[in-house]
Amino acid sequence: MDPTDPVAVLAGLIRCPSVTPEEGGALALLERLLGSEGFTVARPVFTEPGTPPVENLFAAIGVAGPHLVFAGHTDVVPPGDPAEWRHDPFGAVVEDGEMIGRGAVDMKGGIAAFVAAFARYRRRHGLPPGRLSFLVTGDEEGPGINGTAKLLDWAKAKGERFTACLVGEPTNPEALGEMIKIGRRGSLSCEVRVIGRQGHAAYPHLADNPVASAVQIADALLAEPLDGGTEAFQPSNLEITAIETGNPSVNVIASRCSIFFNVRFNDRWSVPTLKAELEGRIARGAAAERLRKGRSAAGYELFWREPPSEAFLTESGGLTEALVAAVVAVTGRRPELSTSGGTSDARFIKDHCPVVEFGLVGKTMHMSNERVALSDLRGLTDVYEALISRWFAANA
């Protein structure tokens, strides 16, 4: 396989069925490709009780000095119903100038482009004046426990220090060159488990219906906007994603009712201050009397789900400037510097070095018939090669 050809590299990666948490051969392929380019490659496996073990990859080349790291993931979401795909989701079929396959844009395409970009740079210029590495996990689409966070700590313990990081997630809404992500909103998830007393629907006075309290709590959570946004971020939003009792009987009052919600929040909040705000709203909802006339405040328990992530913003500087210049030079577009969207493994990397994200057009990620235009894949390779050249020249 020619490592300078992003199309060939991507086809090879797509043909590896690396559905989270399976390695599927994708990291092994990267190890062979990067090893042939002179990288020293390690593939640590991390474990945690109650979660599957996850293979990861760290590959580095070059000497001490400015250290640019490319971060990404080879794991993909399941393809779903094969009947909804025009071709085998792991077949890497090219049709009408597009390659179809799970992970084509999220994010094996970004990895293929950076492999090819480095291989081309090396043939034209030799090794960069510093250190360059790949930090690749198999756990981004999964729990996010045995992947990037632990791989970063592992690399740090080995003496690696990163100057700047590029994450190759798909960032462009419609066309290559539209958007660079320079930050991400935080994420906080919770279950509010309202405690009631089971009973017959015909005798409500003998029971305590937790659904009525759950409705009041949901109303209190949504009654007022969390904020109006900040200079760099859109307004925070709270979404109630489920209200459930586990009760299949229409004539039985349930003994409990759970509200599940997620908040994507901007830099006005920290995790502690947001929790305090939400806890106050929940308490007010539980104590409200509108649907619980004559009753005391409802009892409830809070379960904060998943590790929360803080909002972060990468200040403008060398990495952002070099990437903007590379994007403009290759695509002719001046990218928007954005903090929109969900979260990514950049939330872990920010604690180690400045980080930005730039990759392919993400319109088909996680969809059936996920696909990438070959022209975009080649264009992204050109952007990455220009970034390598510009960033090391500025930091030498």
C-alpha cells in the first residue's frame, strides 16, 4: 500500500471492521504503515473494571523540539441494517467519485489524510525539525474510558510533551475549508429519580404519584434559559431525553419516575456551578404544589451520569494561524472559527496542550451509506501537508 495515497490508505482502514471496542485490524494497519515511514510505534491496551479492554496506538518520529501531535480514532459506530447500505459498509466501494463505508468521514478519512500528508512531506523535505506523533484510540465512539485520556497519561509518563495538537474529526458542514473547531461546549448528564408510593389509579389518595413530581421538576429545569451565550459560545441548552417509570400498567401508579437530561454548556459555567444551578431548579420543582396539592416536597435522588466535560476554548495562536493559512491556501476559503457541535476527545487533550479540530465534511457521519468525496479526501491531505510545513517552519 502506498502511504502517500490517501484513497488507498482509507480503503484499507474501512475494510477493517473496527466497531467499538474491536480493533478490527485498523491499528495493525496503521502500525505497518507508520513503521514503514520510520515511526516508533506502541500499542498499549487499557482496562477498567466493568468496561471492555481497548487497544490504542501511539507513534512518534523525530527529535526533541516542537512536538505536533495528530489525534484521532479508528473505532466506528455499528453500521446498522446492512439492507440500508448500497454496498458492504466495510467494502470501501468507490461510486460516483465517493468512497462508501463506515468511518469514511468519522474519522478514518482524517487519519488516512494525515498519514498521506506526512509521507508526502517526508519525501519532499525529509523529517520535520522537531517531533511528530499520532495518538489514536479505539474508544472514542464508546465509553471514552480506556482511550485518549489514558493514552495521554501513558505518553506523559513516557516523557512525551506536546506543543500542539490537531484532531482530525469532521468539522465542515457543507464544504471543505468552512470550519475549524477551536473549542467545545461542556457536557453534563443526570438522572433525577423521583420517589413515590405505588398504588391503584382509582385510589390516588393512598399513593404518591411520582410522575406529577417529575413533570414539575422537568418544568423547573426548562422554565428559564441557562444563559444567552457568550462571545465565543452559543447559549447553553438543556435537553430532557427521557421520562420513564418502567410501569406497563395503566391502572397502577408507579413507585418511581426517572428524568434523564443532558446539558451542553458554554464557558459561563463550570461543572460545579452548573450542578449547583440545576440542583436548585430540581429542588424548586420537587417542592412545587401545582400538581401536588397538600403534599410535602417530593423525595428524589440524583445520579450524575458519565464523566462530565468542561467547556474549553483554544486561544488564537500559532496552531490556529498555521491551520487557517493552510486551509486558505488549499481551498480558497477562510474558515469560521467555531465552538459549535457536540464533544470530542479534544476535551481530554486540552489539559496537555493547545488543541484545534479540522477534518472532512461531516454530513453523512453515523448514517447509512456514510461516504466521502475523493476530491475532499485529497484536499484534506493537501491541507494537512501544508499545516505540517507551516507549523514546523514557525516553531523551528
